[in-house]
Amino acid sequence: MRSKNRNCPPTNETNPISMMKYFLKIVLAALIALGAVAAPGRFLHAGQPLPPPPQEEFIYNIEFLVFTQAAQAHLRIRRRGKNRYRAELIAETKGLIGILMYGRKNHYISDMEFDPKKRRFISRLYTKLVYRQNGVERTTAAIDTKNGLVRWKYFFRDKLIGEGVDPTPKGARVEDLLSAFFNFRLGSLGSLEPGRKMTLFTLPNYRAKALKEDFSEEEKKFQKFEISIPSAKSTRAYRRKFGRSKEKGLLILVKVPKNLFGQETGEVRVWFDPKMTPVEATVEDAILFGDVIGVLVKSKISP
């Protein structure tokens, strides 16, 4: 069997607690929402002249049930030359959860170009590294926006396991997760107004495709994420429901495929303070976990 071969990636999670196989996917759902909208307010007005994007860093704690620091994540973007940027997301389990998952860590990297005329980042190369107990998995995806193609490769212990070329959905805007984060924040998808809805497509699960595993077919397709800003009336109802009636700021809802992150509803809620700082994101009804909450604990922005 593949899982018994040290040179092949495991086809199933080896964690002794089966529910942990969902955990980092759920963490990622929270970070998708947090990163996608963790913007200083000045970036959200698409009609204004756009200054050079700054360098930024955000640190989040992830909590669920009785675990207040089940994982921690660093989200950052750095300038690497004229109009060249690298965005990174590093998510790592902590404490008892870290012990149960053998110190599992995921590292996502997006090498991007910034187009000042289009006011957006263009992803050129997306890399995902997964540090497991028995080896490192690496997935790369070169995004050819001109020809509408994604050339991907999947490695385990630096050995090529699978590769392919996928056409992107016709007429769809495809982003990797990190380019989606920062493009939303630049206002390249439009201004944030009550009732506004946006749709993005992001990359499939290339590990599942390479290993030909019996994953959900949805994970092997380009994934659709729907971002919406509730009306003022709906926002008031949400605030009453979740005990935030006295707070001010903005609510954004991110709808992800339910099976992608092991959720019942597929909804992620993100709350902002009046300065457009995200104070909390909740992945609702995660299977076996209930609500999983991401909290911003530190941020740094520099020119």
C-alpha cells in the first residue's frame, strides 16, 4: 500500500484522533476570511489614486471548544523588487492540538506582480508546503492568466508524484488564496457597500488529483468563494443574534463550499471595528468542532 512506502505520501491522515484531519482546513477557512478583508480603510475606495501597496504582517490565534490557542497563523506580504511582491501564510498547530497533530504546519506562498493600471496583484507562482511527521509535501501552481491555464506539480520528499495542466473556468477570475486576500483589500474587486456581492475562483486540491484519491470531486475543481456585505437591516439582525448590538463597524460574510472545509453551512463571518480592523472571524458549524474562531492579536504595516 502507498502509505507503507516511505517515499510516497500517505493517502490518509495518520493522526490518532480522526477529527483532527479537518482542523487545518477549518483554520484555513477562518484565515481566508480574515486575510481577504483585513484591510486599512484607505484601500477600500477603488476610485481614488492607489499608492504603492505597503508591506504588512498579521498574526492570528485560532480557537475552538476549550482550546484558546489551538493554532497560530502569520499572514504577511513583502516587496521583492519593482512591482514584485511575495505573500505568505504560515499556519501551525500549538499546545495539545500541536502534540496530537505532531506539530503540523502549512506554509503558503504567492509570488505576485502588481499592475498599477489594473490596480491589482497578478499571481504568477503559488506554492503550498505541508510539513507532516513523515515528510514534506510541496505543490506548485504556475498561473498563466494570458492563456487561461494552470500548470501544477505535486511533490513528496522532493519526488515528483503528479503533474498536469488545467484550463481555468471560462470567463472566471481565478486567484490563489493569497492573491485573492490582497486584491480584495486593494479594492480591485470594487468598493465595500451594503448589499454588494463578489465571486472568486481559487485553485483545486492538486494533491487529491496527483494521488487519484477518493476525495470529493468538488475539491478537484476550481473552488468558488462568494463574498457578500449584508444590508443594514441584515447586519442589525446579525448583531442582535451574536450579542454585538452595541458595537460599530462592518460585517462581511464569506461563503465557501460546505464540503471543502468540513462545515454544515459553509459560512464564515468576519467582524470589523470602525477602523476596518478585523476583530474576529468565525467558521460556523465546523463538523465535530462547532464554531471555530480566528482572532487578530497583532498587526504591523510599513511603507
